[in-house]
Amino acid sequence: MTTARTVPVTTEMDGDELDAGDAWHLARRYGLRAVMVGSFIRFRYGDGFTNSRALALQTCLAVVPFLLAVMGLAADIDDDRPARVVAATVNAVSPATGDDDALVDALAGGSEGTGEIALALGLLFAVLSMTTAMAQVERGSNRIYGIRRDRPALHKYGRAAVFTAVLAVPVGLGFLVLVAGGAFGDAMVAEYGWSERTHRWWQWGRWPLGLMTLVVTIAVLFDHAPRRRQPALSWLALGSGLTVVLSMAAAAGLSAYINISGSFGSTYGPLAGVFALLLWSLLSSISLFYGVAVCAQLEALRAGEPVPAYDDPGRPDHHQVRE
């Protein structure tokens, strides 16, 4: 149960929707440090860590079957080149999985029927898991905003299914473009003969493309996930951008640790890729809900409610503090 203070709806406090200018003005007025600390307190007392763990597990349950579906699609095509591109991209997403040749052999060795089964079942389980993940985003966002009840079950999971259909693809593509875009470009040069100019344009253009896609898509998710009326998308873009930055930093740090230490793969063996995915999913889920907390705390400050959590009635000095 959340003990974060409920954030008043301030969308029409002055007759106009709150936008990015209002958010930046508040951040400068109260100080970035105060906003970040208050947001963390709101995140913590809004069950942020609990919901992050749940979202991380559901994300992994969606990502793994989706990768299997992609591999099944590549195996179903009578050409080794798509399989090699897929193998390079998958290895870039999870650097501890192995080498490209092993994945290519696995894809090429499967029959056409096997590829179709992997594609169908992978997509089915990925969609189901991603739907529950989107529902978890609503639950976690509600708790951070101090909302104690989610939408009715049919409404909640119906919206989650719509979010999965509309937002899962741009979120996944944006992440793949940023994290695995370099490996994808190199594979396209090797397998499909991209020119040096095309490769250079791709390497430079994938960064603004991926960042803009992720920031806008996550801001849309922040807008519709909580059970309340939200400010304008530009107001939510601050928390959305922070989520993307923290998630990319987590991916880069994890990749650097795996590649530099050399002990990660030897410690976990064949499960190294799974553990790498679990760690990244947890860190990214924390980043997402912390971005929600930043948006919520800024709106609370706008409404004159700077304290992010209710007092603890179990503290021995509770009455003294109140007095």
C-alpha cells in the first residue's frame, strides 16, 4: 500500500495545461537536487522498488519469447543473411549470449515448421507478457501518484492490451536502434552491402531517431498510465527523458562491466545472457518509475504540496514532530 502523498490534479490551475516551461521553472525554483531527492522519496514510499521488480520480471518474460519469435522469423526465410543480421543484433542486446556463428547455426539448422512454431508461440507469449507489464506500469504509476486503487480489471487490462499494440513496437525499436544499432549497421554492411555513406548516415542518425522515439513514446505512456488527468506531454517529457538517460546509462554500464571484468560469463555460464537481461530489466524498470516520480513530484510542487510522503504514525517522535 502506497504512503506517497496524493498529487492534486493541476492541469487547469491557471486555465492552461502545464507544459515543459512550467516544469523547468519549478525545477529551477526549488533546485534540481531538492526535486531529485523528493522524487526518490516519493518513488520509495510509492512502492517503487516493489513494482520495479515485478515489471522487470514481466519484461524479461516478454523479451525472451519475442527474441525467439524473431529468430523463428529469420529461420523461416530461405536466406542466411537475415539470420546473421538477427544474430548480430541479439548479441549486441545481450553481450554475454555467445557468438554470432552459434546463433546463425541454430537458426539455419531449424526446419521451416520449427521456425513457424517459434514465431507463433513467441509472439503469443510476448504479447501476453507485455500486456501484464503495461498493467504493472499503471499499478506502479498510481502508487507513486498516491492513488491507492487501479482501474477495474477489464478496463485496466484492456488498456494494457491497447498500449502493447500501440507502444511496444516503438519502445522496442527505439531501444534496439540505440543499443544494437551499431551492430545492426555493421551486419547490414557485411550481409547486404550497405555503402560507406549509408552506414555513416545510419550511425549518426540512429541516435536522435532512437532518443526521440523513446522519449515521446514513454511520455505518452506516462500520460495514459495513471488513473488521473495528466498535464501536457511536454511537461512529462522531463521525466521521460530522464528515464531514457538512466536506462541507457544502465545498459552501457552493464555492457562495460561484462566486457571488462571477464568473470561474468565464467560465473554464470550459459545463463549469463539471462542474468544480464534480468539486471538490465531491473535497472530500466527503476529508471522508468523514477521518471514517473519526477513528473509527480513536480506537479505536487506546483500544487503547493512539497512533502512527498505522509508522516509515519509509528515513529516514537511523531507527535513531537507534528507539534
